[in-house]
Amino acid sequence: MMAYDVESGDQVHPGNPVTVDRYTGGARINHWITATCLVLLALSGLALFHPSLFFLTGLFGGGQTTRAIHPWLGVILFFSFGGLFIRFWRANLWKAEDGTWMARLRDVLGGHEERLPEVGKYNAGQKVVFWSMSILIIVLICSGILIWDQYFAEFSTVETKRFAVLIHALAAVTIICVWIVHVYAAIWVRGTIGAMTKGRVTGGWAWRHHRKWLRELVGKR
Ligand code: HEM
């Protein structure tokens, strides 16, 4: 039997939690293409980084193909992340409550959310991850183009290329660390993964972790 809310006429599922839409299908496809690219980039990049990791080239059909594919994956990541950037930059702008949230990091890690200010769609930690990823991807694409000899060999000197290789490797290691923090946080805060797989979160999750965002949504309705 179907049940309906008397006021809104919306379908109600007894026993099921209220859910809140967080991501459109387009945003989720965009996110998972970006995520797949970064994982493949990390694997192919590490394969080229050190002889002890050369065995990873087996995943891409050998050394030459790994070398050819890696920069193109970088180009796809750049444009794919660009899509995420256009969708989410506004929600990641720094707000007054973000400074307070950061100052209370001890409470964040201790799970004392009642001591934290109410936050919008993203908390300060997520915003730091977002802007770090944005900057690092720009650094990676610029340094990557400088060392992409197949097409851009004549555009820079050997000295510039040496410097670019160093910057590229440092930025790559940093983005892998940022990515680990991102995935760890998504798993650690229960109910978050569903936001990016199903596009929805429970009302309880939104109330607990992003109350200001929930209030704004309810206000709009
Ligand atoms: C492969 C493992 C990954 C997992 C499991 C994962 C998981 C998630 C989840 C659950 C969310 C939703 C968080 C929320 O709504 O509160 C999210 C958001 C997001 N993810 Fe990922 N992600 C992964 C990889 C990546 C990569 C590689 C990037 C970029 C290089 C990325 C960029 C983003 C961005 C920009 C958002 C929106 C949050 C914001 O704007 O601050 N993710 N991710």
C-alpha cells in the first residue's frame, strides 16, 4: 500500500528514513570519471617513477603504452575535474564558520559534533581538499605539458624540464595524499559514500553533518 504526506502529497515510505538529494546523475558520473582517471594516473605515474614499480606497466600493456597513455589520462582528468570545479566551486567558498570549524579540529576528530558550528554543503576540511585538488591539478597539467616531449619537446629547455619533473613528482605525491584523506573521510563519516553512489543522503546525516545546508534546502521549499 502506498502512503502519502497529507500536505505535500509526496510519497512516504513507512520505516524508511527521509532522504535528501545531494548530487545529480551528471555530477556523479563526472565525479567517478575523475576518480577513475586519478587512480589510473597514480598507477601509471608510479610505474614510470621508480624501477621497483615498473611491474605496474603490466596493467597498461607494457612500458611504451604506459608512457603514451599517462599524459592523455592527465588531459582527461584536467577537463573532468574542470567539470567538478564548475559545479562545486561556489559551495566551497570559505565562510566565517569554517575558521571556527578548523580551530575545533580536535572535536571533529573526537566526534564531538555538538561543539562544532553548523556548516553548509561542505565543511572546512572538504573545502581544503577541494582547493588543494584544484591547485595541484593545475600544477600537474602545466608541469606535465613541459615534460611531454612527444608534442612539446621544443617549448622548454633541458633545465626547465628537469625542474618540471621535480615539481610534477612532488605535486603527484601530494595529490595522492590528499586523495587518501578524501577517501578516508568519505568512509569514516558513515552515510557519505551513498551521496556519490545514489545521489541521496538521509535527513539524519544532513542534520548531523551539514545542518546549515539542510536548513537552506528546507527554507527554499
Ligand atoms: C576513488 C575514490 C573516491 C571516493 C570513494 C570518493 C568519494 C566521494 C564522496 C562520497 C563524495 C561526497 C561527499 C559529500 O557530499 O559530502 C565526494 C565528493 C567529491 N569528490 Fe570524491 N571520491 C573519490 C575520488 C575523488 C577524486 C580522485 C577526486 C578529484 C581528483 C574527487 C573529487 C571530489 C569532489 C570535488 C567532490 C565534491 C566535494 C567538494 O566539492 O568539496 N573525488 N567524493
